Amino acid sequence: MYPDASSRSARLFERAQRVLPGGNTRHTVAFDPYPLYAASGAGCKVVDVDGVERTDFINNYSSMIHGHSHPKIVEAVRRQAAEMMAVGLPTESEILLAELLVERLPSVEQVRFCNSGTEAVMFAVRAARAFTGKPKLAKVEGAYHGAYDYVQASLDPTPANWGERDPVAVGHAAGTPERLLSDVVVIPFNDVEATARILDANKAELAGVLFDPIVARMGFLEATPAYLRLLREWTRANGALLLIDEVFTFRVGYDGAQGRYGIEPDLTALGKIIGGGLPIGAVGGRRDIMSVFDHRGGHPKVPHGGTYNGNPLAMVAGRVSMELLTKPEIERINRLGDRLRDGITRAIRESGLGGRANGVGSMVAMMLDDSTYTNYRGFLPAAARSIPLALQVHQKMLNRGVLFIPSGGFIVSTAMDEATIDETLAALSEVLSEVARSTGAAFAGAAQS
Ligand SMILES: Cc1ncc(COP(=O)(O)O)c(C=O)c1O
């Protein structure tokens, strides 16, 4: 049973605290009173160091789109590792993965590889600055684009510091220089009027607008068609680039969220699933823009080295993984996502708790709060009510063999089927009722119906 002070996970956490600050090296995997330490994974199951098996709906925050240790990916990595793990020369494997991405994404004519989504976004921002010759970046309030100062501006502002009317750029890490923040323009998601006004006020200096059309940090909230139209038309009309962050959203369609919503970005940042489970990032886009990375005419506008860029292990794992991710497979996991969303919403209603499941395709967010919202300022109070309940559900689900993102996220993999979803929903239904009873919500819900 979790928690258990005598478990191996609890003891490992004790040891970890001596050598890692907070006992942790990745905040997103921390939870109280101690995290579970993983030992192995196969398909949609993960086994912890105490031998307990659970269905994994975290899927390493979406990168494991085929679940754990898919035999074909393992075989490709094993073969590549035996031949060569890293080398100070290019390999054919980088051309093969680049060709696949160029084939899938009509907006992408050329690609550069790096090692994380953070780096992919960072190089997309640099490319936009180099191409336009302008210094500023616009990004959405409350949206996550990796651990990089500029794009972490206003990641989690509060009413105390987010500005009276229009958003002001707030540093995320202590010590973020104000000078740096003055080059970030923060825009409110889905607010066409305010965003147009803010962009207009900065148009002479804006190199690009960075956004993702489904914001994971806001419970997989979708951009409205009017908002997407504004960003595309405004950037085109004002000499700025449209930078789409598909690090998370690429999984929603064969040609990503840009295909699903009919967006034509200038640059695309990729990561997670394109590495087949190994560390990766990529920036891609139009040939004329990508030429900022071309060294053949002398000093490139954007120099781009990196010991692990195009690392053959990630390249081969990514290629096999993406080949396995066929159109029918994407449609199947999107349908599983729908089944999970519908089931969670039903289970929440039946429990008497308020809320619903949100999200798109294989990305599902359980919100234990009834309010509706269109951007970060609406999301924040809803999340403040939902997350404490989600944490209770999370802990109880650990004892029923299910892992999900503690704040309420569920990511579906191709290793799952309808039975996986239905078993999860059966457990979740009981747990939601238990939580409702313990908070008194079951009674309140019953009284309303
Ligand atoms: C939308 C988005 N952009 C960028 C990143 C950063 O990617 P990485 O963690 O690989 O640096 C993430 C990671 O979760 C993400 O969700």
C-alpha cells in the first residue's frame, strides 16, 4: 500500500535527499510524501522497485507513445548501440528521421535536431530573431514551452503580479533579469481583442509569436479558430514569424495539431514522441527561414552545435517509433482518449463531485471543478480547486494499480486498448465516490439531483 515508510521507494527517497536537492532532479516527477521509484516497464505497465505493477497513463509526459520497451524500438536501439552510440560525424540516421518529418509536416521543408523540446523552442526563437532581425518574442500567459528563461516568462503568474489589465512579463525563476523580460510580450490565450492590441503595440520589434494550439498546462485547453486566425494573419501582416510548439501536440494527428486545425506555421518545435522514448528535439520550417542555420556561406546566422545533436540512438528509435505511429493507430488512441474522457466525466457526475474531463485526442485532463474558462486567468482558480482533490484521487489510484499525472493528466499510448480504459474507469469511479464521500460532495451532489 502507498504510502509505506518501509517500502524501497520510501527508502530510496531518504537516500536521494542527501545527494539531490529535494531528493529530486525533475520537479514534474515529485509528489508527496515520496515518489515511486520505477524499476521496469513493458507495454502500458510500469513496475516499481517494490514490485508493484501499475497501468501507466503518464507515459513520461507523453514521449512514450507506444508505452514501454516496444520490441521493435528496443531492437533498433540494441542494433544501433552495438554499431555505434555517438560519433563526431553525421550519420544517415539523421537524414532518415528528417525525411520522415518533412514528409509528415507540409510546413516543414528542413529540420535541425537537438536534445529536448526546450532546445527546440530555444532554437526556433533564435531562428525567428535572426531571420527577422527583431528582438522580441510574444508568448501566451500560462503556457509552458520548456525550461528556458524567455519562454518561461509568465508561466505561473498570480493576480498579485500579472498586471492590472494586459499581462506583464513575470520571471519564473528567481533572479530572471528584468532586461530579459523586457523582450517578452505576454498575450492572453483566446482573447482576440487584447492580443491584437498588445501585438500591435509591439509590432516594430516582434520577431515572432510562440504558441501551442492545445495548452497542456491549462488542462489541454484548445485555441479557438478565431484566435488561431488572428495569430496567423497578424504575424504575416507584420513581418513576424508564427512559431508553433508541437512538442506535446504532435501526437494528435499524422501531421500534428497544425494539420488538425489547418494552421500554417513558419517554424515548428518538436520533441517527445519523435525520439521513440530517447532524448530529442527538433526545429523545422520553411527552407528560407531554416537557412539561418546554414554554415556554407561563412558564419551561420544561428550557430548550432551540440555534442548529441542527431544522436544515432535517438534517430533510429525515433524513426521506428514514428513509422509505428500510423494514421489508424493515431485514430485508435484518439478514440481511446474519447472513451476515457467520456468515462471520467460520467464517473465525476455519478460521484457527486463537480467537474469533467477535458482534452483532445489521446491527451486527457480530469478537472474536478465545474467552472469553464478560456485562458490562464480563468484556469488558475479552477485548478486551485481541482488539484487538491486530484491529488487525493491520485494517491488512491496508486493503490488500485493506476499511474497518472498527479494534477489530473492521463496520456494514452498505443499499448492500451478498450479494456485498459474500462478497467481504469471502473477503479476511478470507485475512487471518485470515496473522495466525494470524504469531502461531503457526494451528499451535496445527491441533494442537487
Ligand atoms: C509544449 C511543450 N513545449 C516544450 C516542452 C519542453 O520539452 P522538454 O521537456 O523535452 O525540454 C514541453 C515539455 O513538457 C512541452 O510540453
